[in-house]
Amino acid sequence: MFILNDRQLQIFKAVCQCRNFTKAAEQLHIAQPAVSISIRKLEEEIGLTLFNRQEKTVSLTPEGKRLLTHANLILDNFKAAEAEMAELKGLGSGEVKIGIPPMMSAHFFPKIIMGFKDRYPGINVAVNGDGAASIHRMIAHGQIDIGVIAGYKIAHGICHKRFLREEIVAVVDTNHPFAGKKSITIDEYFQQPLIMYPPGYYMRELMDDLIKENVYIPDAVFQTNLFSLVRSLIKKGMGISTFLKMVAAADEDLAAVSFSPPFFLDLDIAWKENRHLSRANQAFIDYLLAYT
């Protein structure tokens, strides 16, 4: 019978990620021989070969892949246990690590975060500003605890609660021919020069789906994930793009035009199923849902 310990699994996981013993040692800040010895002992104790060893890299055997699945769960549980025990000891602080898309972090969440900090001054809030689709994947892979995702094609194993529904609008400068219209069709939109978001952003995934369904050939004049840059380029007449209606309404130098038929974005707060939510994370979720 063998007994696994968290240090062995941490080293094993690092080698899986780096695919190289030396790089794993650098990541863990330990000597390379210590990594090799730990993996060799682990394989001897289990009685299985976990890695295929090449000259400079290693790859997982089928047995190693099975162990990695368990290692991720075990290490997640260690982390969750440490967090929960700290809270039960009455630790008067905590941390919320949340993914929020840039457009939402600029126009909706400042009030949420300020109100939450007023209520819970001892809790730190750290925000990751990736796109909703990227945040979705990071939650699924356990890279962040909670995040704001689009209520669209939600992956298996993700828990989520809706807190907002907002219209997606075409955004143009105030001198653009569309500026005086109440609505435009998606065909009209794709006939314009477009400023597009990169892959990993919900707006981009929506556009990609429409392109595939309707065989559009978009005139993509620029691509960026910098929301402020998109806004500036629209004002200079370089092209048009899409925003949430609340965001467009906050800028008097831009004109928001609805689509016909309209598009809506459902926004959910999400976390990984069967992953421990700290009291700080749960407090943030509860505050957000009560606010909206």
C-alpha cells in the first residue's frame, strides 16, 4: 500500500505542466535532482510508469493522465481545506479573486466593488480582466474561483446564477449614417468596416457564430481587446463595433443603434461545480445578486 502526500503531487503536477524536470524545478524553486528523485519514488511506490521520458521533454503515460486527474482534485481539496480552516479560526480577512470582462469592469462593477468593500473592509478583491469566454475556461480549469460569464454555451460542471440581461448594440460615431437610425439589420452591420474583439471575448464569439451561419465576409479593419481604444477608433471614424447598451449610453460622443431583431447578453456569476467557495467568495456572490 502506498500513501500519497501533497508535496509529491505538487511536484508531479509541475512536471506535467512544464513537461521538463529542470523547468519544473525552477517553477517550484527546488533543485532538479529533488524533482527526479520525487518522481522516481512516486513511480516505485505506485508500481506504475507515469512519464514517457524523451531527451529534453517528458509526456504522460495513460496511467500518468489518470493520476493527474486525481492530483488536481486532491490539491484543490487541500487548498479548500486550508481556506476553510483559516475562516473557522476567525480570520478577519479574506480574498475574492474574480474574472470580470473589461467592458463590465469599467461601467458596472465599480459600484459593486465599492459597496462590497464598504460592507467587508477586511476582504481584498482582485480582478482578472479577461474576456467572458476566457473567464469561462479559467473557471472550468480551476484557475480562478469565480467570474462573470455569458449565459451562453455554458460548460458542463459550471455552476452559475444570472444577475443581468443587457442589450448588445452597434456603436458608431455621431456623424455616421447609422447614427440617426433606431435599428439596423445584421446584414447592414457586416457591410461596414468593423473593429473586432479578439478570440476569447463573448462579442467575438457571437460575431463568429453569425459569420458562420450567414457566410459573411467581414471587413475587419482592426482587432483589439482594449475597450478604450475601440471607443476612440469609433469616434475617429475608423469603423464600428458592438457594446453593451449601458456602456454606449454613458458616452455622448457615440451613437448606439439596436439590431433588428435585437441581441441580448445574459451575464452570470459562475464558479466550478464541487469546488469549495470560501466565505469571502460566497459573500461577494450574495452581495452581487442582492444588488441586482
